[in-house]
Amino acid sequence: MSNTFTTIARFNYSSEAQIIKGRLEADGIAVFLSDEFTIDTDPLVSQAIGGVKIKVPQEQAEKAKSILESISKYSLTNEGKTINCPNCNNESVQLFSTINSIKSLLAFLTSIFLRLLPFYTKYEYKCEACNTNFNLE
């Protein structure tokens, strides 16, 4: 067995990487997380160092990539159903955080100044097909 690892995915937070790690290990793939503890210590450096990297042995990389592709990266409702865009009815919808008000801007700046995770975050959904932003509420 080769000692060479290949990076197959990157995530901003270690919690996301841990979920995928568990899925890959359940299928018998050896997984190593790189920069996990660095980002847990200071989440604000995640973008600067490229996030938490999921690494697998080179000979298992293709199998791991196929497993990753089978996992939907798009948003689901609490009942597990796909969320469709209200404009074009496409299922390519992702959740993202946004700063679109004074309250969210002040909360973001305060969290950076105090080196904390944001305590107020506004979330929206965005369709990748037509770039429509929307809320479910």
C-alpha cells in the first residue's frame, strides 16, 4: 500500500469534513483530515489556508470521488425533499449567508474584531441556474 495521499475535497469548516469523513470510512476508505485543528482554533483563517482538506490514499481516490459525487451538495428541506427555485423550478439551490443589512454588517464586524464566530447571520438560498436569491419563509 502506497503512503501517498491525494486531496479529494476541501471544506470551510471541520464539521463538514467530519461528516464526509464518516461517510467515506463507512465504505472502507482510509481518510486523513489536513488543517482540521488549525481551522478549529481560528475559523477565520479557513479561506487563507484552503480549508480543511480531505485526503485519501491515492489508490482509493477514484472510489472516494465517486462517493462524493453521489452525495447531493444542494439544499434540502427538513423533511429531506429537494428545494426548487421559485423562478425556474431548478433543483440546483444552495444555502449561503449574506450581509445585506446594517444589523448583519455590524454583527460581522464585531465578530471579526472580537475574533468570534458570527453571532447573527442572515441566510438565503440561491439558484445556480438563474441566480435568483430567495427565502423559504
